Amino acid sequence: KSETPVLVDFWAEWCAPCKAMGPALEAVSEDMAGKVKIAKVNIDEAPDTPMRYHIRNVPTMMIFKGGEVVSTKMGAMTKTKLAEWLSEHA
């Protein structure tokens, strides 16, 4: 229910694009500290959560604001694209 936008990255250990996005997510988290929160959900460790949000592919990222999903993106993104997308909601 945070008013600060929360990016949730749904990923899996076996997913190469998910792993490739790790450094970009960390960099954006540092660059946008205080404006955005970033959380990661391993779909293999929390199988009910992806079903709840109808996630069929990983990586899938969702931005939540006030507990509601305001935007969703599927697939790997560069740091630049990720920052641009987050800036639209921060």
C-alpha cells in the first residue's frame, strides 16, 4: 500500500534474461533511491504470487502504487529503458 512506487521483479533462478537484468535493477535502485522501491519475487519460491497476478513469463515487472498495479512490462529491459519506465510513475 506504499505511495512510493514499488517495482516488483518476478524472476526465476533458471531464467537467463532475469539474471542479466540484475545489475540494471541494482543500478536503477541506487539511482532512484527514495523515489522508487524495488522488490524481487522468485516465482519458484512463491508460486501463488505469480498466479495471483496472472504472470505467464519471466521476467515480468509490475509497478505498484497504493497497493494497485499501475503498469506491467514483460521481458528483459536495459537500464535506460527501465529508468525511463520507472520515471513515468515516480
